[in-house]
Amino acid sequence: MKTLKSNSYATPALEKGLDILELLARQSSGLTKSDIARELNRTVSEVFRMLVCLETRGYISQHDGDKYSLTLHLFRMVQEHPPTERLQAEALPVMHWLAQHAKQSCHMGVVEGWQVVILAQVNSPTNSGFYVKLGSVIDLMEAATGQVILAHQPPERRKQTLAQWQHEMGEDPPADLPMHLARIQKRGYEERVSYQVRGVVNISYPIFGSGGSAVGALTVPYMQRHGDTVEMDEVRSLLQEACSRISLAIGGGGRQLRAEPEVEMKGVRKGRGAKGKASLR
């Protein structure tokens, strides 16, 4: 297995701090100083000063007496990053339109390193539904969002992302992944039963940037309820129209989103969307 290139200019203190942040990012309930030292194979004294520094700068905080957890500081930094900020600003009004008309929740994610990060989320206007929490981090191989992005990225970029996933997870990607991504690219979207939740079908379309490749994906975790007036076919068309609008707004155009009959969007420019064929596996 090919590992990531080592850094010739070692910065032990910085690496210690990053190790702590990455460790805490994987913990939902926090860790004590002793836990952190044990997990990182370091002494408590080695991590203590770094914990104080990170807490002072607002990256971590203490709770339940002596446990440390990440704050939202890193998430706010990501949101303030200009490309991300623009993507969110353009996407949110369209996402609200989509949720209102599809009667389903929706979320937008990007690939960050070897994982998927949920940057924006809008709830369904109905009393019941399923949604993915804002700021969630999901395994690339378990997210329709991530695989749609991978399928619509240049081969070299995709190769780098998969190499990082392999390095971090310590295992090879699924053997049929290239074929699966090729199918997604040909169809233009992904639609599959959720790995985590019964009764939910994830429908995901790419959002294209100015370079012509996917910079994110918008996903509807479709859940059928008694009395629903919006069928899955219509949800799919509305979702595709929404992604086309967001892509156009950020300079990516809608070149890979197949054109079909016009779908009216109140409060958003009208354009052409498409219906795809459902393919549940």
C-alpha cells in the first residue's frame, strides 16, 4: 500500500496538536488527558501543554469535569473559507425551495480529505422525516454524497482521495468501486437504500464548480410517508433542478445535468431539469 509522502521538515509540536484534534474529531463523548495520552502513545505531560493551548485558542473545551471535546471553532473556520461560504450562500435558498416542494429534508456535503462533511442541511416542512445533522462527518464509502462527488471528479483527483482513504482506513476500497462510480457518472446521479437507516432511500446529484468537476453534492434522504403527495420521480426531478441551479450560480453551469421539461421554482430562476431512472441496489 502506498503511503502519503512524509514531511522532510518535522514540526513535533504542530503534529501533536493536529493529532489531538484528529483524535477528538472521532469521539462523541470526549476524552480525558490520560485517554488522549494513551491513544496517542504519549505521556500526559507531553499532551498537557498542547491541551491548554488548544483550549485557550477555542479549538477544544472541557466538560463533565475532566473530559475534552472539540468545539465548533473548526467548523466555523470551514464555513468562513471563501469557496465554502459562497457555495453555502448560493445553495441554502435553493435547498429551502427544494425542501418545501419535495416535502423532504435535504443536505449538501463535500469531500474533505477522505471523508464527507455536511456543510448545509434543511429540514422537511412536514411533521415527520429523516435528516442528517449539520456538521456530520461520514465515511466516504458509506455516503452516496461522497460517491457522487468521486464519480464526477478528474481521475487524478479521485485517485488521491482514494489513496488517502486507504491510508487512513488501512484497507483497500471495494473491488467493484470503479465500476460503481462509472455507473453513477453515466447515469448522472446516485440512488440507493441507506446503509444506516431502514426505509430511507438516498438520492444524490452532483454540484459542479467552474472547473467542470463536482465540488459537492446535494442529497435527499427520501422517506415515504402515508399520504405523501410528492412521488419519488418528482422528488428526483426537483433535486436535479436544484443542483443545476446551484451549479449555475457558482459558475459551474449545468452541462452534465441532462435537460428535460421545465420545472417551475418559485423564488428561483426557472430552468430545465431531468428525470432519471430509479436503480435501487
